[in-house]
Amino acid sequence: MDDWEMWEMRDEVPLSSRERLTLVLIEAELSRDRGFARRMGAARREVWLPLAVALLAVASLFVAVMGVRTSDAGLLWCFAVLWPMTLCQAFRLLCRAARHRPGSTDRVTPWM
């Protein structure tokens, strides 16, 4: 029996409530293990936060400079919207970088 047949059969096998609870607990424990998730290909979102912060910072700087140079109210309002989003994402990035992970040394984790 190959993997596809097992996957199709998974709905045919009834599990008791205790087995379902055990399965949920195992899946929760595995999802917390970032190294395992990275090896399985599920932790790809870690790259997007630094990239989002960099793009938001560049966009905020560009809109601020152009808004000051042209005195256009629309550009200044765009800056007023972009800047808090940039600060919020940068704060999330710093919190993630400073978080202590079990099994690692006491140094700050790399951002990328």
C-alpha cells in the first residue's frame, strides 16, 4: 500500500476521542519545533518579515522625501499610513530576533 492509498484511507479509520486528542497533541508539539518545520518546508514565512520591514522602510523613506520636496498632501498622508506599519513590523522583527529559543545558546538569534 503506497502513501496515496494510506492518505485516502485515513477517513475510513475511526479514531477514538483519546486517539484524536493524542494526535492533536503530537501535531501541536511538532508545529512548535521550528527546526523540524524548517526541514519539512513549513517555516518559509521567516524570510518574509525582514523583507517586508526593508520594503516598508524604503517606501516610507521615499514617500517622506517626495512629500517634503513637493509639499503634496497625498504623499504626506501616504507616509502617515506607511510609517506606523513600518514601526509595527520592525518591532515584530526585533521581538522575534530577541526571543530565547530552547536548545540554543544565549546569544541573539540572527534575523535572516
